[in-house]
Amino acid sequence: MVSKSKTVLGGSGITILNLAALRPAGVQIGTPANEALKKYKSAYNKPESKSGSSLVFGSVFGGLIASIKDGKISGLFLGAGAE
């Protein structure tokens, strides 16, 4: 069973928790984290990422932050996660 779509708009970005709403470079909710790392290798920001819970591509000041649960992407945030 798939839960209802959820999109949260904020002053500094957008968070999408929907299986089909956002697919940058073929990455979507449910994509294995290691596959996302391969696709975004050049933009991966290891120091700002949290092992096992989030991947940061670009920067927390402007980029794509993928939430990770059970080794798969569970949410995507595009924008500035910090000021």
C-alpha cells in the first residue's frame, strides 16, 4: 500500500515525499542509496552527508538532500537546508 503524496513547500526549498513526483537523473523515492551515489558522484558532499541517514549533493546551503531509510531514498529535499 502506498501512502498519499506529500509535498512540503518552505521558504528555502521544497520537500517531496511522493514515489513519482521528482526523478532527477533517474533518482526517485525507493532508489537504492548506492545507485544515487553513482549517478551524482561528482556532486556528492561526503562531509555534509550523514552515513546511513542522508546524502547531500551540492551543499546544505543549496542542493539536493536525499533522506535514507533501509538503504533506499525515502525523501528528497531540493533547496537550502541551512542558512
